[in-house]
Amino acid sequence: MPEKQPLLKLESICKHFGAIEALRGIDMEIDRGEVVALLGDNGAGKSTLVKIISGGLRPSSGRIVMEGEPQEFASPAEAKAAGIETVYQDLSLCTNADVVANFFMGREITRRYFGIPVLQERAMEAVVAQAMADGGTNIPSLRTNVEHLSGGQRQAIELNRFVHWGGKLVLLDEPFAALGVEQTRRGLEMIRHVAARGIGVVVITHIMAQAFQVADRIVVVRHGQVAGDVRTDETTTDQVIDMITGGSLSGAGKGRE
Ligand SMILES: Nc1ncnc2c1ncn2[C@@H]1O[C@H](COP(=O)(O)OP(=O)(O)OP(=O)(O)O)[C@@H](O)[C@H]1O
Ligand SMILES: [Mg+2]
């Protein structure tokens, strides 16, 4: 595989729901270790796009190319197997199980004694402790049931789990919507941490300051099309607002639709 292949490339992705054209020819790329913030007004098509990337929806047309290979994800499980996953705050964690159980869910370490598989709890706990340490996450006890943890802690567990099991691209749809100031700050830090380990991150947010704080690049979606694809350090908030609303920096008199 040539070195220059982006982690993920979207080519002319379209999606319609009956007569509604949610996405109308989206082209974008995401590199390893890059954080891309997806911005856009309500109904612009952000969640639809993220669902298409993570296998929750099939595009009506267009191509998803991962590391140079065209992909057709028929389900989130297929995308996950390719290393792409959406991380939700708590939806995919089992609240009445502890951190270790959630981390290993379906991948438990067992040894057979007289033919009966026995969980290797100590070994699993050590793996989880290491993964949390690698992610800079401090969870008081790995034996705490997830229901007693905060939204931010759950997110951190999910991200660490994702990285540990070989994830390549993680998608976050408004990950901080329900979090407080301090939890959000830690979440943003966590995103940078994950990207620093070579993982691509796409994060949807409505909060401009968060996008500028965490992202290398901002992609603006408007009416199902890419209205802007800019480097954060070369862009101003006003420019991005104009991309979102369809305004024009140069002309106050220019009509908006
Ligand atoms: N399952 C669906 N069936 C019909 N229409 C849909 C469906 N999902 C999304 N849409 C429509 O597609 C368009 C894009 O929706 P989408 O949820 O992707 O927007 P969004 O950018 O995530 O908005 P928000 O910021 O409000 O979350 C909207 O017009 C929406 O009503
Ligand atoms: Mg949405």
C-alpha cells in the first residue's frame, strides 16, 4: 500500500431518504492522527455522514475508501472490524457490569480447567489498568459498575477500549452534549491523546470554540454538501460561521437564502 493513502477517503457520497437529499456529493479525507471537526447547522447532514462512515447507513451512491481499499460496510459490525467505530457516551457500555467486563465484552481471556472455560480476571484487570494508564485515564476502581461512573468516564473507557483493540478511526457525534465543563475539558484532552497515537478522529460539535480547540481541520457541511474544508490554524471563527450559514465575508449585501 502506498504510504500516501489517507486513512479514509469519501468520494461523492450521496444519501437520500425518499425525497429528502440528506447528502449531496460529499468528498473528504481523514488522515491518521488527525482530528477533524464536523460543523454545520441542524439538519445539515453531519449525523447522516457519520452513520455512513460507521456502517449504520448505506450511501445511496459514492465510495468509501479506507487505506486505499474501497469499502462497503453493511453494518456497524463490519465497519468496526475494519477499525472504524462511533463512540457514544454510554450507549454501548453495559451499565450493570464493571469496567473490566465492559472492556473485554466478547473478548474475555479464559483458560480451560477440565474443559470448562474460566475467566482470567487478574490478567484482564491488568490489561485494562494498562490501557487506562496509556490513555491517561484515572478510574478509581476498575471493579466499579459502569452505572456509577460519569458520562466523561464512560467516554474515556470507550475510547481506551477502542484504541486497545486496534481501532483506526473514531467518530464522535456531539460527545460533550451532556458533560460539564471539567468533563468536557478532559474529553477534549482525551481526543488529542487518542489522535497522538495515530488514530483519526471525527468529532461533531455545535460549539465552535471546541472545534477550534481540538481539531486540526474543520469541515463544514451545509445542505448535504461540503461548504468548507479548512485548517483550524488558518481560519477564523467568522469565516467558519459564514461557511455554516452561507453568508459571505466580503458582502453584507449579498443575499442569504
Ligand atoms: N432516517 C431518516 N429518515 C428521513 N430523513 C432523515 C433521516 N435521517 C436524517 N434525515 C434527514 O436528513 C437531513 C440530515 O439530517 P442529519 O441528522 O444528518 O443532520 P445533522 O447535521 O446531524 O443535524 P443536527 O445538528 O440537528 O444533529 C435532515 O433533513 C433530516 O431530517
Ligand atoms: Mg446530528
